[in-house]
Amino acid sequence: MTTRILTGITTTGTPHLGNYAGAIRPAIVASRQSDADSFYFLADYHALIKCDDPLRIQRSRLEIAATWLAAGLDVDRVTFYRQSDIPEITELTWLLTCVAAKGLLNRAHAYKASVDKNVETGEDPDAGVTMGLYSYPVLMAADILMFNAHQVPVGRDQIQHVEMARDIGQRFNHLFGKGREFFVMPEALIEESVATLPGLDGRKMSKSYDNTIPLFSSAKDMKDAISRIVTDSKAPGEAKDPDNSHLFTLYQAFATPEQIAEFRSDLLQGLGWGEAKSRLFTLLDSELGEARENYHRLIERPADLEDILLAGAEKARKVATPFLGELREAVGLRSFRSNVQVAETGKKKVAKGARFVSFREDDGSFRFRLLAADGEQLLLSRNFADGKAAGAVSKQLQQGSEFELRPEHFGFTLWINGEHIAESPQFVDAAARDAAIESLKLALAPQQD
């Protein structure tokens, strides 16, 4: 079974060595697993909650996108997009807001921390609290539930948000599912062995401490930063304690077991700190040198980055757009057209309670969906230039015209006379896909008078 994993990437600040070892590198390694369907998104709507500097927001989005790509994220294997390029996210946020309990949001850690701080200083409890801060757990729930992620890698301080997404998703399923579970219940994926690197002063590497080593700084700047790592005062020839050395901890995060053993032995035998720092620089420059070149190439060609992210958004919207259509149907935001057609003709259009729903895209093109009796989407058509053309094809299917179904991975496509007409959603496995094919055949079977 394929596991869908969704990772949100904060778009504030410039990535540093600690971000790379603790989050970026392990996430990219995980994305290469054959049983993983990985979604990575730049959480730029979330960034607006904390930052009101447009230039910083723009620069950070650019730097972080370039960082993940330069570090080896394969956009052919994963879905990589900006949150703000998926309008379905904000619409789902509103649908979820309408079922999210205020009491649940009152318990969000970030909101409670702001209130507690205000109370301690004698301020109004909600002083400085925006609706963005208060309701961003709902936006995070929309990020997760839109793509029905099975697992969401988070730090321990973020577990609550995954739990809140589950609560909100369960509430929606209960109110509108009518026996169908629209949303998968996500699980928080906690990586206990994530590396936490020390900064130049030995504290956790963090922008707030101003003790970071920028990930893709120039070789000269990286060498200068490494030279400022705090060490003890032992001179060359005196034995050093690797287990209490911040420099050794940094070296460990990037070296092979053989290199680590050699470095440890040399420190115990009196390797000078200057030479030790030089070895750390050589190690990091060797691992990051090619990625650094790729990073600066991408930074200098932002149009290429834009194309990559828009392609990722298009890929993500192939999942999001039809799914949101199902959710709109579920809550009652339905097109009048299909109901009117049935009322006018008095004829049953499709077997087993399935129905066609036509709609118009933002670009002016027309499409239709075929929904099963329980609201599950069976088909989403390609784009048609006008409503008449889309209607003619849906009428052919309703009248029992011959068609061909072609399985493709965990989905399938529908063809009429050699022309691609529509495609199914992606299912969790081949068995689910095959069951959906049988449901479609039944739904489109000619009716007996």
C-alpha cells in the first residue's frame, strides 16, 4: 500500500546547516522510498501570520524552494508546490472553519501562549492576536486533509495540530459523510533520531541565537563561520574530549563511520583545533559543494523556479480540484444544471443513483464529473472549449455509447473512439482501482425501460 506523506516547509528565514541535517536531508531521503507518495509544500500563507515584510516573504520563498531542489528533491517523484498556488486550500479552510469548534481553537498552544503572555503583563488577553494566529490550525488542517495525507512529519510541538486536523475532519465526515469518510485520519510522524546540531556557541543552531552556519553560503563564508566555533583552550598535542566538543558533533552529522572513528582518535591524540576546523570545512565543502552550485544557479534563474512550482501546483490541483468538488456537493454547494436537466426530461440519467455534474473552470473551459450515489467521484472529464461540447460527451455516456477504460497505475482513463475523455481519481491500490472500474461500468450500463 502506498503511504501519502505531507510535509509543510516554513518560508521564513534563510536555511542553515541545522535545518539541513535535522529536516531537509532526512525528508529528501524518505521521499525516495518506493511506497511513499510525498507532498511537499511551501507554507507561505502560514508565513503571513508571523511576518508582515513582503520582501522578506518573497526572498524566503525563493531561497527555501531553491534549497530543497538543490539538496536533491526530485520533483518527478514528489509533488512540490506553494500553498498559495492552490486556491482549493483556502476554500476548504472555510468549509472546515464552519465545522471547527471555537473551544478546540481556544486550546491551540500558540494562541494560549499569546493569551498567557498578555495576562502576565496586564494586557487585554487578546491584545495583538490576529485571526490568522487564532485560526491557523484550521488552515493547517486544510493543508493535511485536502490531500488525505496518511502521515505528517512534525516536531513534538506540532503534534497538537495534527490531532486538531483529525478532530475537524471527523466532524466534517460525521455531518456530511452519510456513510462515506471523505477525509483520511492523519497520523503525526515523529522522528526521534532527528539531528539537532549545535551552533557556533554550542547552543542549538538557531536564527534566534544568531549562531548559525548558512547552508549554501560561499566556501569562504563557510570557512570563516567554522573558524568561529567555540572550543576549549587546549593546545595542539593535548588530548581533546570528542564527546564534549561541539565541533565533533557537527562533524559526526556529515561523516561516515570510518571518518568519525579516525577524527575521534586524532582528537584524543592531540589534534589541534585549527586543523580540526579545517577538516570539518573540507568535509562540508565536499558534501555541499555541488548542491551549493545548484542553489546559486536556481537563485539566479527565478523564472525556472517559478515554472517548477507552477508545474507542482498543477499536479497538486489534479487531486485538489475534483476532491473539493465532491466536498462542495456534500455540503450543498451544488450546480443547478444537473438537477434542472433531470426535472425537464423526467428520465433517469445514470444507473444506481450516479449523476453527472457540469462546471466551469476559472479559465472559461467546461468539464463534468460523474459522481456515484454516495458522492464519490468516479470520473473527471478533460477540459472542453464550451459547455455544449462537454454536454454532448456526457450525453453520449448517459445514452450507453461504447467506451474504453485504460488502467494507469492506481487510476484509469476513459476513451471514446480513441479520444481521451476523462480520468479517475488515484486510488490507494490496484484493488481499489479495479473496484472503481466495476462501479463505473455499472453506473454507465444502459437502462432497461
